[in-house]
Amino acid sequence: MSLERNRVKAQIRLAVPEDAAPIASVLHEAFKEYRSCYTPAGFAATTPPSEEILNRLKEGPLWVAVYDDAVVGTISAVAKDKDLYIRGMGIVPGARGQRIGECLLQHVERFAEERGFQRLFLSTTPFLHPAICLYEKFGFRRTSEGPHHLFGTPLFTMEKTGGVFETAAPITESEVESVNSIGSEGGC
């Protein structure tokens, strides 16, 4: 799958139970090139099966990016008191570089801002350089907070505080081709 360079054509919407298997597939495809950097248990936790995705749907919102009727990206969030934990973000290799990750993060930030969360945080591995750059672009900063490993795979935490999110340059209308939507769905 190849998307036109620098143009977001994916629709972002809230996931439904029928998306569990495609989400599991996206996460596996997104991380399989890094498999050798993970411990077996760390990779399994990063690429959960569809049954675990169904559990995540009960824990908090999960969004998907859909292009040409296929799920090509995903992200989820879980409330932790006044904080919002971001997890399970992945984009299939053929859809990378299309600003889909930015769209997904913008949806999470809107969700957080609408609900008054004061901090966003996530855990990532030091070898996911493109993801780390994206998080930094969005104003996330590395902290000393744990966890520091996922079943033996190194991790570090990044956070964004302040309650006013969406500090990354917004995607302009000319870069977005999406359908109109209501609430947490639609393009960026």
C-alpha cells in the first residue's frame, strides 16, 4: 500500500470491536522490522492479539486510520487520574510519511483537552527514532519516570503537560482529504 506523499487521505475514526483483528495486524506490521530489538515477551506485549485489543476497547478510546477501506494506523489512550496514557500507536510501513501519526496524535490531544486532562504520557523504546521525533515535535519530553523496561526491552517515558495540547503545527486543509464527521471522528 502506498499513499501519495505528504497528503493525508486516511480517515480517523473511533475503533469498533470489528476492528480488533485489523488493529492487531497493524501493530504487528508496524513493529515487525524492530522485532530483533525487542525481547520475545516485549514484542508480544507491543503487538497484542485481537483478544487483547478487544480488552483495550473497554479501557479507553482507540482510534484507527482508514485508507481505501483498510486500517493503516492506530492509537489508544487510557485515563490515569488526571493524566492520559497513550499506547499502541502504529502505522503500517506503506502508510508512513503521510502525517497519519500526526493526525492520530491530534485526535488524542483533542480528546484530552475536551476532557480536561492535565498531562499526556507514553512509553517508547530508544530504537523507535521516527516515533520519538514525532513525539518531540508534538512537545513531548523525556522524563526519568518508569517503567524502564518492558519484559527486558528498554523503555523510557515521555510526557506533555499543561492541559493545552495541540502545539504541533496543525495539518492544513490543503493537506487533508477526509469526510466530514461528528465528534471524535473524521480527518485532522
